[in-house]
Amino acid sequence: MLGGFMETLKKDWLALVLISVLICGITLNVRAEEKSGRSGYIEPKLVFPVISDVHIKETGTLDLRTFQHALTQLNEQAPKQDAFVVVGDLADTGALKEYDRFFSIYNQNKQPQAVSLFTIGNHEYRDSVTNQQAQQRFLSKTKMKALYFHQVIKGYHFIMLGTESRLTAGDYSVKQINWLAEQLKIAKRDDPKKPIFVFIHQPINNTLYGKNRWGIEVNEQLLYNTLKPYPQVITFSGHTHHPLDDPRTIFQRDFTSLATSSVRYIWPGAGYLQGELPPGYRDVSQGLLVEVYNRKVVVKRRDFHANKWTGEAWEIDIPANTKKFHYTNERDLVKPIFLPSSTISVIQEKASSNQLYIQFTQAVDNLMVHSYRITVKNKETGEVVKTYNAFSQYYSDPVPDVLSLPLSGLQPHTAYQIEVAAVDAFDNQSDQKLIIEGSTK
């Protein structure tokens, strides 16, 4: 986002001072995520893409075109893949025709040497009368050997888990989790220093952004406790559709958790002015590319819709050590700032009897400005009458330098004071606020 302010910086020397302070904060308070790419690395020992939530339908062209774009770019960026992983929701309902359409694209683009690995998601159950029918159809169409299985590729362990019913939040039985415990022991015995890759459609609660609405419910604590003794575990989950631009899509505590976003569309969250599915949500398509080296696992985030990487590559150390985990909830203590040249205004021609329209310059942050907290006060009484949250539109390409937002639900012929504070992904709020006054008609 800093690039959008370069002309402002040239004109405003004080802004340069503030940016310098901000950069110092980055150095002191967070471990900067190193640039993606292979500079300084030998060739990777293992390469595999991970995508999810393709949601192929029975008819239409947009779903197939979006999927094709993703596969084409992954082949261009990784021409020598060892595996290809799809973490559930290949199909939108699990109908036979949806599987056929999925594989009409996948089989044409799959690299012959890459091992195909698929997990079942909740959407694969929607077209079947029983859970067993859905599972049989999934296994028949994907050619997977079981609903959950363990495979070793070039000496690295891939453990695939499968939700066992149509439950949205995920259904993982005690039997499956006990099986997982045995597989983790096998993988650790093989090489305690190597990462163990675990793939699951729904995320585990308290590991990733969006956990409160979308995390696993059935046997979630047992599943977490089973993974907890293994810091070398790296889990990949889909389901949430949360944008990979958000730094909370990687999290480390007892092990490493990664979100995969969605090939089909994004869902950035609820409770914001732009809505749960903001304008342009179907235009965003994302996925991961994983490269494994001797001392690091490098995970690159891909914007398929823009044909570019988003953000900087995540780097996970080998061997794993929880005391040296970088991607924790405490990784960022730096607050966003508004530059001295930032402005805010009320667009009076858009005002109505119950709405004001504001426009302001976006703040900057060391990682990402996630959203804004907007407080509206009655100018005469000083009483807070409305509060709003609004996305910074961090998921857009490009992210706009200026935001325009409607503030509805106000009273007619009333003067208000409007205050805007910037908030980053870790709930750090700017000390400064942009303040403006306006009146409804």
C-alpha cells in the first residue's frame, strides 16, 4: 500500500519521518517476512501447490475459467511439481456432473509426475442422500484410496484427513483422530526433524483467522491435542474462503496452521459496511505454492485473478521449535498511522435525510491496514449515536488509496461529528483519528 503514497511522500518531508519510525517499529517488533523467490536457496527438495474450494458447478463457464487460470499459473510458476493438493470442496454439491467437469480441467493440466491428493469437504456431501453415498462417490471420482490416508512423497509425510458428514463445521470421528495419532508417530520416527504435512478441509478452532464461525466443532479439542506434541506439523485447511492477504492466515502456537483461501471467491468477514460478501468478492481467486528446502518451508501466496504473488513468502523453520515460532498473535505491535497529508471530507451531494457519505485517505501500516472504526457523535450533545466497521478493501487489486463510505441510519436535519480510526489485522488501532463534521438533510 505504501507505493500508492509515493507522490505524497515526495511533497511531505514529515511523512518521511513517520514512515522511518514505522519501519523501525517493523524491525523492532516483528520479524519481517522475507521476500519470496529462490535467491539464496538451492533448488527445493519438494514442491507442491495447495488450493481449495474450487466449487465447480453443473453448468456455467466462470467456475471452469477460474479453475483453469489457477492451474495454468501454478504450472508456470512450478513446472516440476511433486504433488498437487486440493483441500476439499472440489465440487459445489458433489453432483456427478460437477466431478466430471472438475476433472475435465484438472486432468488436462495436471503434471504427470505430480501425485494428486484430495480431501473431501462439506460441499461434496450435499447432493447425496447419505454420507456413505457421498464418500463412495468422492473416492470413485477422485481415485483416492480412502477417506483419510497417509502417503510419503520423496521422503516427506502427507496425511490427508476427511470430514465424515455434511456438517458445515466438520465431523472428524474419534476413530479417525486415533488413526491420525498413529500416523504422526510413524512420521516422527521416520525423521523427527522433517515437517509433517496434514491436510484438512475445516480449520481447527483457535488457530486461524475466522475461527469463531468456521472452525471444527465435533472432537475439535481431541484433534488439537493430538497434533499439539508435534511442532513439526504444518496443517493446511480451506473452507473459510478468507483472503490470503490477511497475515492471520498463518498462525503458530504448538504447530503451524495455514489457510488456503479459495479458488472460487473470498469471504473476508461479517459486520463491515461493505457486507459479508463485498463488491468484487467473486473476482478474487487465491492459493498456495509450497517449496521445501533443507532448513525452511517456503509458502508463497498466489493471486490467480491478478497473476501475481500477494504479500511476502511465509518461511517456516526446519527443524521446528515452538520457542522460535514467528507467526504468533504477538508478532505485530505496530499501530497504523495516518500521514500528515491525509484528508477526510463529507460528500455533501450524496447526503440524505438519514445518510452521510465520507471520503478519506487510507492509513498505512507495517503489515496491512485491515479496517476502520468509525464513530458518529451528535455534534450538539456529544453522544455517540452510531459506530461502524469498514474494510480497508485490502483484498482488492489494487487497494484504493482513498475510501468512500456511506454512513446510514442517521436522523434528519442533524449535525454530526465523525471520527475515523485505522485498525490492523491484530487489532492495533491508530493513535490519530481523522475527524470531520457533517449534517443530514
